[in-house]
Amino acid sequence: MGSSTSPEENLPLVELIASVNQPKSHSRDVHILSSAFLLVFSAYGAVQNLESTVNDDGNLGTISLGILYVSFMVFSLFASMSVRKLGSKNALLLGTTGYWLFTAANLKPNWYTMVPASIYMGFCASIIWVGQGTYLTSTAHSHARDCNLHEGTVIGNFNGEFWGIYATHQVIGNLLALFFLKDGKGGDTSGATMLFFVFLCILTLGCILMCFLHRRDGTLEEQPKESSISCFSFMVSVAKSVVKPLFDIRILLIIPLFAYSGLQQAFVWAEFTKKIVKPALGESGIGGSMAIYGAADAICSLVAGRLTSSVSSVTWIIVGGSSLHGIILLWILLKYSTTSGILGMVYPLVMAAVLGIGDGVLMTQINALLGMIFKHDMDEFFPHVPNEAPEDAPVLSTQLKILRFH
């Protein structure tokens, strides 16, 4: 007989059954996504911490960060639509280019390089965070479906892995800054130039790693596509997605927590490093103190997450973390002054650790609080997807990231 046989028919029976029954795992993409974000933000986080001290002529560094986050705020209004047009993987790839160009601009910092780079990075930051959330959720759905697992459990596990790896970026980036600026060199010196060049290499690796992600477009339920849309309809859609969530009293009550969380991070990245750490430890000490801050942040995030069980526990944990912040702030305002000797070196490091503990509390508990109080709203919009957010969630999530992550 001249009949042809398929490759599967030539396999032994045991191997054939194994190949059919073996579930397809999507955890590989989570490992790649987490590692890529670790590389990107290990470099950018340290650049951000150094920005106000290295580029202090005319407050170039501080003003550049201000322009960056104003740009981020504006472009976040269109981030969800941009990610839908680009696709989540393309949004991630494009988003990393903004961080690369911003770091490259620091090799020759002036108003003509830093301002355009800050504006462009504001756009990239808005789409990379929406793309990250979309891609991670889509990957979790695919993994749960193919491996016959509970979606809520998989989403929680994948998010836990991502944020656990991401939280270590402050340690890695700032230890590099400590090493390259250990002689106290900064500004236009070879130490800072070499540091930013190393950061560019790390960012390049992060960008390359993003390319190995599988495409995830279309894995979530498809939404009906409109054949055409007028400019007026587009503006109405944007306005609705931005304004509608703000009529929810629960959102209005949570926004002050996000605002405080963002302000305390801005204080740490700008004023604390410039006014407390630099006078006591020098420019090279900024990297070391922020590495301690990041380590305390990561450890406290894991511990606080384990202790979270209800809205009541969230309340007490946030009160504890905020109280620690209050003690440090009162110490700085009323009693602290730069001193010499061992204590003069230890005090800024202790402050950095306590500020990191408070930030870890806020990072875990605010997100846990959102998941708890909006659980029923998510089930109402997506009864078949336990942890899926409503339609306005991408825009709302990005608006809250303006206050929290940036």
C-alpha cells in the first residue's frame, strides 16, 4: 500500500499519549516579562534616583522628571486605545524605547536632549504599564485554560511572580550606581558616563528580551470593532473613560492614598537623596542608600502580602506603615542634622530602610484594597472571569499609576 503516514503515527503509543495530554504551559512568558521589566527598571530606577543630583545645573534633572510625569499624565488618557491598536507585545516593545532614549539623553544632558526625551518617555511609560497588565492577564487566562486550572489562582500566582521580581530592581540598579560612583564622581565625570553606558547596555538586554514574548492579541474575549469612528465620538469615548470612574465614591476615597504614596516616593527620589543622603554620604552613597530602600521595600511587600486577609487588616497595616513614615518625617523636620562619624553615615541608611518599609506596605495594601472592595463590580462586568476588570479599568489603572508608581 502506498498510503502515507503522519509523523504522529510513527511515535510509540506512550509518547503519542503524552504529547496529546501534556498541557501547554505559558509560564515561560511570565518569566521573560518579569526578567525584562527587572532589567529595564533596574537601570531606569537608578537613573531616576540620580537625576536631581547628577543633573542639578538649573534644576535640569528635577524639571525633566516633572515634564516626564506631566507627559505621562496626558498620554495616559489615550494609553488604553494605543495598546488596543498596537497589541500588547508591540506596546511593550515600543514602551522600552522611551526608557532607553531617556537614559541615553543623560550621556549629554542639556535642555535640547532631556526635554524631548522626557516627553517621549511619558508616552512610552503610559503604554508600557497598560501593555504589561493586559499581557500578564491574557497570559494567565491562556495558562489556566490550557492547563485546566482556576483562573483566579493563576492570575494571583503570575502577578505575585511579576511584582516580586520587579521589586528587586532598586537593589540591583542602585548597587551598580554605588560601585561606579564609589569615588564620589558625578555630573560630567567618567564615573557617571560609564554608569549611564552600563545602564544603556542593561536596557538593551531588556528590550531584546521583550522580543521573545509570544503574541497575546486576541486571547481575551474579542470586543466588537467599529468600522469607523468620528472625531467627536472618539473624544466622547475618551472623556467617558476618564470621568466615569471618578463618580464612584470609593475611588474618590482611595485617591488620597494613591496621592500620598506617589508624593512620598517623589520625596524619596528627589529631596531625600539630594538633601539628606548626598550631604552625609556623598553622591556615591545615593546608590547604597537606595539599594537598602529597595531591599526593605521588597521584603516588606512579601511580608505585608502574607498578613493581608481583610479590609480591617489592610487598614491596620497601612496605619502602621504610615506611622513609620510620620516618625521619619518628624525626625527630619525637627531633630535631624548632618553629623560626622559613624552615626552620620548610619542615620540616612536607617531612614532609607524605614521609608522602604512604609512604601512596601503602601504598594501591597492599596492594591489589595482595590481587589477587595471592587470584587463584586468585577464579577458583575465579567462573571466568567473572576478577576477581570471592567471596561474602564485600563484607563483608571493608568490614572492611578500616575499617583502611585510615578
